[in-house]
Amino acid sequence: MAKVKITETVLRDGHQSIAATRMRLNQMLPVLEAMDEIGYNAIECWGGATFDTCMRFLDEDPWERLRTIKKYVKKTPLQMLLRGQNVLGYRHYADDVVYEFVNRAVDNGIDIIRVFDALNDSRNMEATIKAAKNTKVHVQGAIVYTISPIHTMESFTQGAKELQDMGVDSLCIKDMSGLLSPYDAYSLVRMLKKHLTIPIELHTHCTCGFGEMTCMKAIEAGVDIIDTALSPFGEVTSQPATETMVMALENSIYDTDIDIEKLWPLTDHFKKVRKELGDEFKLTMPGQINPAVRKYQIPGGMLTNLFNQLKNQGQEDLFDQVLTEMPNVRRDLGYPPLVTPTSQITGSAAALNVMYGRYKMISNEVRDIVRGKYGRVPGKISDEFRKMVIGDEPVIDHRPADDLKPEMDKARKDLSDEGFPNASAEDVLSYALFPEVALPFFNSRKDRED
């Protein structure tokens, strides 16, 4: 049995899950060199929601953040999370955006790209994997774990084999909602180990209360790497705490070889950061686990967002009804895993159904899922439901991105028209992905420089 490696998520998913992705670069800087000495497998520090929140809430350039982290972290690989054809946004982007993004991410310091698709449709990961294979980066394919009447160990294994055939260097079991129970983790890892030759990493959350147990059973089944977050940004809706897992595996055949004494100064630092973020942004951070998440199959962060959205409309008393409606909408849509953007689409559809009557109001995003514009749904959408939502419109059965025209030249031109004719390739990408967020950010940065 091999020793277990640890990927540290405090600089990305840790603060995304606990503190709404609000950690600033200057709160990371004091400990980057110390983190580089720990002996982590990788440090996840970019991608996911960090990209747009940098510009939207922190007035920071995400590319500058990456370059700076790279300057201080010289030994440990830097890892990012990429949403396949959605890149870091909420819609599909053309292939030229995907290729350019991967190249720029690698040139600015990324060593490992973890790529997933919300529907587990491998066609939506094709462009990212191809682009990554053309660079020196390690590309990790992810299967999004969920539970439903149609998701089985066999279907996940089939998806994992597809990714291995596409040339990924390792596989991640991405359990974003913390739904993976310990014994299911054991069975899944055992099965994957039989069919794959590449390393397997487990990414889970403690939302249900399973986190550490699930990691331990996966380790016993032979998982190679686990994701953890330092305790101030670990546990509850985040990953198991790094310190806890290091101590749990000490003096065993799975020992991580990480010196626990080197972690305590990092813990102290991030405790202060957590307090600073709570004070500055008036954040309500998750305080307890929620085992009912497994019943509703909803990611923890989404529960909070859903409640707040209903509260803003004075409808918070409908919260339980919306939760009960979620699995029904999910069934109607062919059981998509609930992760960005399918979780948001399913959640708002459930809310509309409860407020106005079932499917009296249908969003364009729901129509697009039914049209096949997001890709292949795992299950079947009934003919009656399809007819009600899109009438006799055809459903596409090819890779959705094949219908998209190149976007980079237009983004470059539009940005030039907005007063930035000499924008860097990185700025053009920020604008292509998030025009309404990037533009105000560029203007405020320009004001500062002037």
C-alpha cells in the first residue's frame, strides 16, 4: 500500500465553501512559502468561483493572483478547477476560448488542471483535455458523484474509463455535495482501481457529516490522493481538516509524511483570516453539518443561497416546499448531478414551481437543458415533459460546442471599443468570460494606475 498524498484546498475550495470565496491575495501571502515546505501533493489555489469573485468583490486581478502565488510557491504544483466547456463561467464558450484559457493558465503558473462537466458528458471536456495535452500541464479528469435511481458504480466506472481513454493523467471523484457514504466510497474506489491504471484522487465535503469516514474508507480501498482544507476553512460544507487527516494516518501504512508541527502556524494564520473575512463581509459561515443534504441531494452552499433568495422576496416560509420540489425537477430533467450550473437551474425551477404552480413559468436555462444545449443528461427526459417545455423543437445530439462560433476576436474588438485597445491576452479572456464584471474592474484598475 502506498502512502497517501494530500492536496490542500484552503486557498480555493476551502474559502469558497466556508467564506463565499472572499479570501484576498494579501491574506495568503504571509504563509505561501511555509505552505510550499509542507510536502503537499498540490495546492489548489485557482479556478472555480475564485476567478470572478476576485474582480467582482475584491477588486483583484485573478491572473495577477496566480502569478504572485507562483512566485512564492516554487516546489509544490499549483492546481485549478475548470468547468470544461463552461471554463469558469455559466454557459458554454467556443473552443478558441477554451484553448486560449488553458494555454494562458499554464503560462501564468498552473501545473494541474482538474476538469469536470456538470452532466458528466465527456464531450464537454474534450477541448480542455486536448488543449491541456498540448501543454506541459497535468490534466485530471473528474467524475461528478451524485445519487439517483440511475447512477450506479458501473455508470461512474464507465465515465472514468472514457476519461482515461481521452488521455487524462489522473482521475478525481468529485463529490461536491458530500453525498458519498463511506462504504460506497470503498466500493467505488475498489471498482475504479480494477479498471483504471491512472492515480485516483477523492474530493469530498463534510456537509452530510461523512467527510473523514469517507476519506478513510477510500484510503483503505486504495485511493492515492485526498483533498483536505486547513481546519479554519475545513469541515462542515468544506473538505475534511488537513490536520485531522494527517494525524489520523500517522504511524500507519498510509502515513502522509507531513510533519503536523509545521501545520499549526498555518492553522493560526488562517484562524485570523477567517475572523477578518467574517468581520469585513458580514458573512454567516456554516456552523453545523446537514445530514438532510443527502435526502435532497443539494450542495451545502446552494441551500444557503436558496434560502437567502427566498428571504429577499419575503418567501422564506416556502423553503421546505422548494426543497421537496427539487428532486421532482431533477427527475424531470433527467437526473443531472447538482453542481454549477445545473444546481442553480434546478433550484430556481423548483422555486418557480412552488411560487407560481408547476412549470407555469419556465426559464430559458431549463429549456436549454431539454434542448440538449448543455450536453447529454444522464437519464431520460419524458416525451410529455419535452413537448411541454420546447414543443416540437429538435433536440441536439452532437457536442454542443460544435454549434459555437469562435469568440476571441469579437471579445478583443469589443474590449478595444470599450477603451482597451492594447489589452493583454489574459484581460481579453477575463472579458470574454465575464464582460459585465471585467469591464468595471478594468476601469477601476485604470483609475488606480492613472
